[in-house]
Amino acid sequence: MSSEMLILVLLVITALGFDFTNGFHDTGNAMATSIATGAFKPKTAVTVAAILNLIGALLSVEVAATITKDVLKIQETKGDGAGELVAGLDAQKALLIIFAGLIGGILWNLFTWLFGLPSSSSHALFGGLIGSGLAAIGFGGINWAGITHKILVPGLAAPVIACIVAATSTWIIFKITSSIAEKNRDAGFRYGQRATASLLALSHGTGDAQKTMGVIALALIATNHLDARTVSSGLPIWVVLTCAFAIALGTYLGGWRIIRTLGKGLVEISSPQGFAADASSAAIILTSSTAGMALSTTHVATGSILGTGVGKKGAEVRWSVAGRMAVAWVTTVPAAATVGALCFWLGHLIGDVYGAITIFAILVAASAYMYWRAQQNKVDHNNVTDDWEDGSGTTVPAGEEPATRPASV
């Protein structure tokens, strides 16, 4: 096996690893509210979400096409040299850029998961790619227009729009159902919430799994295994299926720490609020996926959940938790970009396949450490709906934290 092919294999494995972390990191986006209100039992919720993420991943490639052309400029798109790598870039260097970017995205996903912070997996991926791209080919290697119009602007607008839509929906729901007994109303909306949560899980699959498909497609384009002009018409079936199954498996394992933050930490949510949040998020995400916008499902879902607290009179919104999440959102792109850049520099310094193996080993070691730390203060389906302890600064339920628990973020 050539050095280039070995790096490509490591890259595909790492991309599927990112897809897996994306699945368990973002399970809460679809199922946190339905678990919190009792519409779904925890294990049932993640099973349903996994199946629907799998189906959703097979429905479209519009977002994947966005990833191949709107983040990095590694290939000429016009003129006689269309389809060739840009000047000063060979296939191996292009692979290392993508590889390092993926590592930046994965490590930020795991770090925020460890602290139960629902940050954006999408922005972590883009940040990692931007950082490694800057380190390798400078500002000219980044498609700033594409990032601005299809990633940053939608990313900033999405939580605000979701909050407004969910707040309005929540207010209307409680206004219309004000004469219905609370017990009957909540029971009825729990049934409806199963449908809206399922639709949200399906929409998550249509957007997020495609981001990993796009990264793998970018690597295949760089090594002349795929023609960039054919991406919008479809991807190799093995790319679609492996990405679909990777995100489904991650979803099934359940990102319980983040599910707990979204379901219990932001708002003490009732089933009418959960219904409004899930319906609002699904509508926004499906619309953006159709338009090829790589929207953050985390930002949309979080904005919707906050909106339900704003839209319900007398609801308690934990703004301190929202503030910690906002800090994570703001730092996601620069933090992942820093890791991506450092990984590229290290891999490039060592050179050839040995550089790729070295940064892959760093990824495995750092991932194993964060998993070990998480097991010291475990959150799972047994305690995910326990009462939230205000002021604790941790997602771990009261009485569960050992003396060595991580400091709050």
C-alpha cells in the first residue's frame, strides 16, 4: 500500500470517528426534551433517533456538496486546470490538511461532551478544517465567501430565529389550550412530541451525516478517486452507507451528558414546550438542508428550547447555563482551528505517512483520556432525568460526583 493510500485510509477511519462523535454529541438535539417530559423512555428515544438518523442520512447530498466546495480551496474550479489541485498542493498535503482538521473537530466534540456542553459539531469540523487550511496554504486556501454565506451567517441567525419561532409557538399553544386541564394537556402533547422528536431526528440525519460524507468526498477528490463535478448528483454508495451507520451508532449510544443539559439544565420543560421546540427545530433544519446550508442542529435546538422558556409565562430559564453554552459556541471555531493547525504542523514536520500516524496516535490517546475522565462521573440513561442542581456548574446529578470531578466550564 502506498503512503498516499495509507493516509487516505486513516483519514476515512478518522472521518467516520468524527461522524460517530457527531451522533452521540448531538443526540440531545432531537431527544432531550422528549426524554425530559417522559414522552420517550431514554433507551427508546436513542433507538428511535438512531434509526431515523440512519434513514435521514440517505435522503440527500446537498450539504455534502457544500462541504466539498465552500470551506477549503484545494481544487481549481474554472479554466483549463479545472479539477486539478491548486498550485503548491499535492495529494498527500491535501489529505493531511483534511486529516488534521478532522482531529480538531473530534477533540473539541469530546471536550465539550465531557463537560456536558452542547456545542456545534458542525462548527467544530469547520473550525478544524479552517485551522489546518490556514496552516498549510494560508488565507487564500479558505473559501471565505462560502463560509460566510452558507455557514457563519446561518449559524448566527439560526438560534435567534429558532428562539423566536419556538417562543411564538409556545405562546400560541398555551393560549389555545388554556381551558384544558394541565394533566390532560400534557398527556396529549406527549403523544405529539413523539412525532415531532422523530421528525427532528430525521432532519438531523439529513444534515449532519452529510458533513462527514462531504469531508470524505473532499479527500477522494484530492486523490483523483472522485470528480468534484459529480458530487451534487450523488456520492459512492460506500461513503453514504458508512457515514449513515456511523452517525446512527453514535446516536444509539446516547450523549447522555448533553441530553441532560438540554433536557434539564436550560428550562424545566413540559410536553407542550417540548412539542413546540422539536417542531420549530425540525422545520428550520429541513429547510436549511434542502438549501444546502450546513446549519448547526445544536444551535437550532438550543435556540428552540430557550424560546419555549421565553414563550411560557412564568417559566424558569437558567441563563447561567445558557451563558456557559454561549461561551462554548464562541470558542468552538477558534479552538478547533488551533488544534487543526497544530496537528497539521506536527504531521507536516514529521512528514509522509509517519506524520499522519503520529497525529492519529495523539487523537486516540486524547480521546481515551477524555472517555476515562467521563467514566469517573458518569451520566447515563439511569440518571439523565434526575433533578438539576442549580449553581453546581456540572451536569452530574447531586450525589453522583466523586471528589475528582472536572471543574466546571
